[in-house]
Amino acid sequence: MSKFAIGIVAIVITIVVYFLAVKLHRKLDYPFTVPVLTSTVLIIILLLSFRIPYETYMVGGGWIEKLLGPAVVALAYPLYQQRETLKKLTAPILIGTSCGAIVGVSSGLLLAKWAGFEETIIYSLTPKSVTTPVAMAVTESLGGTTPLAAVFVMIAGIGGVLMSSAVFQLFRIKHPIGRGVGMGGASHAIGTASAMESSQLEGSVSTIAMIVSAVAVSLITPLLVSLYM
Amino acid sequence: MFKVIQIIIQIGLLSLFYLVGDWMQSVFNLVVPGSVIGMLLLFLFLSTGILKTSWIEAGTTLIINNLAFFFIPVTVGVLEYYDIFAGKGILLVAITLGSTILVMTCGGLISQWLVVRGELKNE
């Protein structure tokens, strides 16, 4: 099969698997049925059972990956749509999210360093609280491993949603703005989807926090890395 | 068909912002990824009204609603690293979860405190 044909097949398979995963998520709406997790698992099973090397799959997968940059750019639009909420709540959202970002990157870096992990692993874990395409970009610039970065992002997203009600109760975070910043800042898109189910305000705040956190983490991570490492 | 062409052109426009962001990153030697710079540029263009939302709406909505699709190929790459989570690697999961709790608590409490303080002042 020519390279072009392999690429097309890989893309078609990814699209089909993705749509099945979206359908499944609509029927079974849990944090651990998010399409990115189920699609990834299914494609890995397919590749392993047909003994297809990852490289071969990436002939087509790489074309999809090329759209990651423009996909990050697209995040400007939801932020723009929430601009009224952002204007009204500039200080609480920006300050809360930025503090969260600093705490998240610092704790990730230091804990993984103390535990004695290699630098490539530490740099893959550090940007875990931001949306996957941005986490990948940050990890790449630090010299980490992008697929691993995506795994940590998923753990932070799914784990965060599962732990959120206990965390909010324990620390008495009751206000929808506080909860929105917590969800979007710690658990990005997966947290935001869950925040939207609670209330519109919490969802809007979470959307803003997720995007602000992406900017904050990409700004502060290189500085904190040079400080701690 | 018109819709498809419109979406392709709009995604082209987003790619242009990405390329400009990437270019700015390398020229000014910035630490922020080019894609994030491109996002900030687009937000600026939308806020100032230079770019109308209708010029990018269909393309961005399609991408945002299916954001996960674009990183699936990279996440599949984890199959080459599964051994990292064996043995001591399980600690990485604990660190990620612990750090996530810290972010959620810290961000949530600080913003809640600022909002409640602001509301009290206004009363």
C-alpha cells in the first residue's frame, strides 16, 4: 500500500473510532468515558491486535496532528464569547487561576523531582492541568514526551472531576465562581464539561479559567523550571 | 458544499494565526508556544473588531466541539511508553492527583475569597 493510502486509512479509522467514542459518551456520560480516552484505548487495541507499528499509523495521524496548532488558536473564540463574564470578574478569575497555575506547576515539578524521576518524565507531567494541545506544546519545548503529557492531562482531568465534590466540600468552596476556577484551572476541558452541568455561570468561569490557565502555565513553566531544576 | 469550503477557509485563517504566532515566537525568542501566541492574537483581533466573529465562527466551532479528535494520534503514542507506569511509576499518578487537588483548592479558594470580599464591599 502506498504511503498516501496508508495515511488515508489511518485518518478514516481515527474519524470512525472518534465518532463511536462520542456516541458512547452521549449514552454513558461519565468522566472516564470521555472520547479521547475511549478512542485512544480502542486505537491502541486495534494497532496491537493487527501488529501495526505506531509509526505506520502516524503516517496519517501526523496529518491530524498538524492541526493541533490551529486548534489551540481556535480557543480564542470561546474566550471571546465569555468576554462579558471575564470583564465582570477579571480579578478573581485571573488571580485565582494564575495562583492555581503556579501551585500546579511547582508542586508537579518538585514532587516528581523529589521522587527521583527522570527529567523527560518530569517535563511531561508538569503541564498536566492545561488542555492537551497546549500541554503538548509546553512539554515539547521543555524536552519532555508529548504522548506522556497527554496521559497526565487525562489523569488530572478525570481524577479532578471525580475528586471535585469532595475537594469543594472539604475546603468549603461553595461559590460557583470559585468552583469554576477550580474545575477549569485544574481539570481543563473535562472539568469544564462537568462545571457546565452544575450551572451556566460555573461553566463560563471554568471555560475562561481553562484558557487563562493555558496561557499562564505556558508563561510560567519555563521560569519555574529554571528556578527549581 | 458552500459550508465545507467556508470551514476549510476559516481553518486556513486559524492556521495563518498559528504560523504568525510561531514566527513571532522564533523571532522574539519567546518561551510561550507559537500556538498560544496565535490564540492571543486572534482574541485581540476579535476584541478590537478587526476580525468579525462570522469569519471564523463555523471553523472554530467545529474544532472546539471536536478538540479531542486532533490529539488522539499523539495520545495513541503512549503505547510506546506504557512501562513508565509500572512499579515506581504508579507514584506519578499519585503526584498528578495530589497536585490537581492543590490547584483546585488554591484557585477555587482564592477566587472565591476575592468574589465574596468584593460582594461585601459593594453592599
